[in-house]
Amino acid sequence: MKIYKSGFAALLALLIGAVAIIWRCSVKEVGPTEPIDGTTYILYLTGRVVDKDTHSGIADAVVKIGNNIIVSTDRLGYYKAKAENIGSGYITVSAKADDYGYGTTQAYIRLNDNGASVNTIQLVKLKTPVLIGSGGGSVAVDNTEGFSDTGITLNIPNGALSQSKSISLTPFEGIDVPGLPPAGYLNIGVIHIEPDGFVLNKEATLTIPLPFTSATADSLPLMIYNTETNDWQLTGEYAVINSSNNTASAQISKFGTYSLGVAGGYEETLESSEEQDMNFLDTNKTSMEIGWKAEISYPNGIPDGVSPEWLKNAVAQNTLLEGGRISFTDSTYTRLSYTGAPPDSLTKLLKTKYAGCRYKPIYRYVIIIIREKVRYGKWTIIVINLIVKRRIIIGWYLDCRHDQGGNSAIIHKK
């Protein structure tokens, strides 16, 4: 089987190009394929929001698609919006639900090819809150990225609260982390503090374990996540590094979603792709969800003093080449949307010189290998990310019936 080592745009052009297929009888040239008047096909972007641990759908989650479309999930966690109202290309999708954190991904819509795909957003359940009185106290939560055993802690001084308040800390890691860091930075120790937006009378101390053992600076910038613009922003404040225990501490006066920023970068390129067999989509439906596993490897190893968990999470959060975050601890779920055949489509065949024709949506499996680079300080860590059997919609199958019986088909880019 041939492996194509070309750019992503070339790959898409290859996948959706016209390809002739002979089936059962020889193919005759097909005449104009004008739909019968009144036949319409409506493409919806359909996605889902689920609990990360249980994978059950989250009802009434608020989903923002692009800049101006807001919808809610149904009782099973599904949402949808007309693709023509969204536009073509990569579109940011974000979700928020009561008692959960934020989540983001990217949808890929192809209006001209009647197809769309979006990864399922998995939201993290917020941790159980701790009641802190006006005299102050501390809240702590485990963190898998840092080398310190203390986890992430929030120390609230006496007088910071006017009355008792239930406070919770929830770490976001990998695909849990919403948005992307500012250019030139990577996230460290993302933590969500509830109640979101609450303002303290006095500053509290937020301490985050570092994912490396040798700090290259005395302090790190503190970042906060903006839920309106779905991006990370520099606060102008800094966390002081304690090299003796590999932690950094910052002062905060308002609750929200915080992260430390470390100077670095992320790059990814398509290494290779291998097409698999063509498959039909159900013409009685308009979407299909599939789960797929991604593998990760480090051909040059991981430098000493760098947390493997943090490195893996950085890749999971930042990868966008194939349409969204990738989980390396669980399956990643993708929902394909397409324009299926309505119930009466069998009587609304296309006009050709055959007895009748109709379109059937199709897809292929594609095995994709991505080469990624995570840069931090003196290190450039090469990561090979193998994605197994992605399903990609590539066009339409034109099923035509001959007057003499039998049928023939071509793949047709509509």
C-alpha cells in the first residue's frame, strides 16, 4: 500500500478527489446529475459533551461554536448547528456545564464536500469543595505533572474571606486544558479554582509543582484563562520559584483558571499517511461517532529532569493538525457529520441516462503519523504520535441502476 508523504493540503486533495471504481458491471459514462427539484440536503455539525470519567452525556451544557453560535446539549449530551451558518474550515468549539470545568476542541467543516467532524469534548468533574472560614486555611489537590509530592495548594490568609466559603481546586491536564497558551509559552500546572470569579479581601498564595528539576529562571509568568475569548492571557504577575522543592508560588486576589507559563514552543508536521479501504456511511443517518486510540513514542528519549507526564500532556493539549486534542490515556472520540439520505430519497433519484442514480456518503480509514517537537529551554524533544485508523469523509459514491439490471458506481466529488 502506498504511503503519501505530502503536506496536509495535498492529503485532503487526494482523499476527496474523483476516483473511479468498477463494481459488478462495467462503468458507462454518466450524464448530467441534476437533482430532481425539491430535493435538499442539509449538513449539520453534530457533536457531544460528556463526563470524562463516565463518558455519559452531559445535559444542558452550553456550547459555543465559533464567535457567535451558542447552543445547548440535549439530555444525552448532543448538540448540533447548521453548518452553513458556521462556515467552512477549522472552527473553535467550547463547552461549559454546571459542576464541570471548561473544554475546547476544533471542528472541521467542509461545506463543498458535505462533511464535518469534531472530537467529543470531555469535561472534568470539579473536585469536592472545602469549607474555609474567615480565619483562613488551605486547600490542596494532587498533581501528576510536577516532581513535588505536595500537589497544588492554595493558602488563604486570615481576613481574606468575610464569611465561610466552599472552595475547590481542580487540576486540568492534557485534553482537559481549555484553549491554547500564548505564542512562545507552554502551560504548567493548570488549576481551576471555584467559585469562579470570586474576589478575596486579601491575596492568597497559589503554589504549583514544576515539571522539571532544574529551573532556568527565578520566576515564571502567571496566566489566566479568559472564558469569553477562549484563550490564555498573561496577568502581568509572576510566580517565584523555590528550587529546593521544585515549586513556584504566586499571589492571586480572584478565583478562576490559572496556569504558569514557561518559555517554549510546539511544532507538528505530517510525517506520513496510509489510506485504507473505502467504507459506506448509513444513508438513513446524518452522523456517526467512532473511538480511536493514539500512541506516543520518543525516538530520542526524554531528557533527565523533565516530567514525562507533563510532556505527554503538552502534546495532548497543543496538537491540532488532525482536528483537535488527542488523549493518550483513553480513546479519543470523533463524530462525523454528513448529509444522509432522507426517508423518501429512494423515490427522488437523480436524472441520468440510467434508470436512476443516488448518492451514498463514504469514508476511508487513514493511518497517520505525526512528528511533533516540544521546545523548552535547551531541550527540543521529538515526539512521534501514531494515530490509528482515523475515519475521514472523502466524498460520495454514485450508485446507478442500469435499464438491464445490475449497477455501476463512481466516486463523485459533489
